[in-house]
Amino acid sequence: MRLVPRFLALSTLAPCLALSGCIMVSSASISDSTRTQAGNTATATATDWGILRLTAPQGLTGVANQQLASACPSGKFTDVQTELSIRDFILAQMYTVSAVAICQ
């Protein structure tokens, strides 16, 4: 008789945890900036999905670089700072690369 209440509690708690959305956010950034150069800043963000951490999206940094180049009038930029953020949704992961640069 004690098993029935435990089973009911577990059967209602498990779907709530599984469907609650984002489970974990991981983030890493690469930057070596002194920000001493004057100029306009450009920002870019690229997002894609992976499945079960077995497939990771390809070309996110390339997309971010293209966005930075198109945001700068001359198409040239320097002092790039990037950040990779991974949001884990149990079966799928959302990868986001954010970049900030100074236009030349």
C-alpha cells in the first residue's frame, strides 16, 4: 500500500522535471581585450541546435564573423571577443555564439 502513493508522486514529479524547460546553462568566453582602441563596436549572434550532445552545430563562428564584417562599414574589424553559451533541454541543446568587435 505504501508503494502506490510513492508511485503516484514519482509519476507526477518526473514529467514536471522533464518538461520544465532549460536544465542547465553552460557558458565560456574567449577575450583578450584592452578596449583602448577607438571605433564603433559591432555585435553578432549565431544560434543553432544539437541533439543529445552527439551532434554539435558547425559554422557558428563563421556566421558570427560574417555578421561582424557586414556590420562594419569597411568590412574589417579587430579586437574580437566571443562567448559560447549552451542551454541544455534534456534531448536537445541550443548553442549560441555571441561576438563583439571594434570596426576599423
